[in-house]
Amino acid sequence: MKHFQQFLIFCCFLIWIGDLNGKENLNEDQLINGSVWQLVRNGSSSPSHGNGQVVYFLISDAHNTYRSRQFQTWDGFSMVDSRNLVRLKKNQKIQVISSNFNKSIYEIKLLEGFYKGKTFYLIAEELEKNFVQEKEDDKNV
């Protein structure tokens, strides 16, 4: 009976730890979802790749590019049609709507430019590397 009580306490502890981790992830998602970001540097520094930060029209294109970068599987990489890409210019703003594929791809809404109000997809690493989150105080001024 004593072993059963210890096992039960251990299971409750594991459930409690899992619940804490779930709440932390939920809070992170709530903080980033709806936040506004501004492009501060171009995604590509190479003149042969063009200027601007690429966002994808199709989530599958963004995910395939992300997977190819992570696992160096460019031979299985599906070609992305350039008509399904949009290049953002420096200082353009986006709003993060949600995260997909275990927070590796963000669904975003463009707040400026020709495609204003349209939704696209952005690789999460590029958001952290090339964008700066706007502070809430800036909106009130």
C-alpha cells in the first residue's frame, strides 16, 4: 500500500509539472499572438538573392524551406514558385496571428504596403533575427 501511495504522489507531481509547462507555453503564445513587429534588416545580404525579407503565400512552402534548412535536405526541397513569395522592405510592419508547426512558422498579417491586410507565413527564425517587436507604449503616443 505504501508503494502505491508513493506512485500516486509521483504521478500527481508529473501532472503538476506538465501543467506548469503548458501554462508557460500558453503565455508565450498569448504574448506573441497579436504583437506587431517591424523589419529592421533585410533577410538576404547577398545581391544575387535580392533585397527584402521573404514571406510565403503558402504554409507548405514556408515549412518545406524551414525543414530543408534544419536538416540540410535540399535534394527533397520542393521548388517555391516566385509568384507565391512577397518581399518586405525595411521598416514594414507585420502582425503575428498564430504559430504553426511547433512554433517554427508564424502566420502573419501585413500592416503596410501593396498587400496590406493579407495573411502570409514567415519562418520563426527570421522573425527573431530580422524584426524588432514594437512596444505597446508607441501605439498610445
